[in-house]
Amino acid sequence: GQVVLLTGEPGIGKSRLLRALRGRLENEPHTPLSHYCSPHHQTSPLYPVINLLERAAGFAADDPAATRLDKLETLLALSIDDVTAVVPLLAALLSLETDARYPPLDMSPHRQKERTLEELVNQVLGLAARRPVLAMYEDVHWADPTSLELLDLLVDRVQGAPVLVLITFRPQFEPLWTHYAHVTALTLSRLSRRQGAAMVARLSGGKALPPAVLDQIVAKTDGVPLFVEELTR
């Protein structure tokens, strides 16, 4: 198990690197798990996980509650053996009614939260027992506190499993996981003038731009790849 912390300012290429890695792994047997943190959901507990579960289960907008519960059971069966013990916890997380299929949860809110986090980590490890997992968490500087608690548990427990955890964030976020031996921190810096010029040449399809135009592009974009790309186009 390995964890990579990828930091850089907006537009520097963090998401592009993740997409490139996904492309490189297309023909490799693995399970990708994509989590996206949002500035609009910083107070919504476990929003990135809920969003992933709903996508992975294939929830449709017009699905009745029973259908969504069926889909959740099918999804969990891919990673855990005792589905009946976990479904009520994750159904509660997803605000799904379990009707008479499962008894109501009988635990304190604090214990329910602890058990939910434990089972979410177990789900990742269960998937990893079947084939390697690539777990990506983008823009963690926008993560809610509960999602950060989940990452604390996950980073600690993936050490013995075939899991690569990729966590991206902007420089203002201070990760608490750098003391682990299995964690690698990478910082993306701005492009040099030579790199910026090479990127412009590639984007222009080999068409030579006047030196003055190239100088303007390199100067105005200040080494930020996204700006180089947009201004060149």
C-alpha cells in the first residue's frame, strides 16, 4: 500500500496527472475509486464518498427506495462478505429507507459514525483483496472534517494492501500523513520558460509562432500549464 500527496496551485496540472495515470492503467486489472471534494459541500459529512457510492451503485433519479437498496446490496457484495451487517450503516449514510428488510440501527450517533468509517475502509480493503485499487481523492483542501477522519483511517490501514491512494490539494492545506513511511509527498512547480515554450509548440501542432507571440504567452502565463494551454488556444 502506498499513498501519494500531490500538491500544487490551481491550474498546475494535478487533475491532468490523475487523468493521465488513469489512461496509463486502462488495460491493467484494477478498481478505480474517484472522490471529488467540492467547495459547495465543505459542511456535508462524507460528501465525496456518498457521491461515489451513488455513482458506483448506479442510482437513477427516479429509482424507488427499494430499488436503491437492492443496488446498494449488489454493490457491497463486491467487497464484503457480510452484507447484512453493513447495509444498514451505509443506507443511513445515503439516507435510504430500509423498511422491514433491516432492523433500525441501535447505537449512539458517535458509535454509528465510527462504525461507518470503519466499514468504508473495509470496503476499500475488500475490493483490494480481489484486485488492486486506485483510490483518488481530489481537492482535499475542500474536504469536510469527517472525510478527513476517513482519510486518517485509510492512510493508516492501506499499508498492507495493494492500494494506491492519491490525494491532491492546494498549498494552503496541511496534510497530517507525511510521517508515514509509505507516504510520498510531491509538489508540482510552475513550468520553466523552456517547458512553457515546448508546451506551446505541442499545442500549436508544430506551427511556428512568431517569437514575440511566444514571448508574450510565456510571460503572461507565468508557468501555469492551464494558462499556457488556454492562452495558446
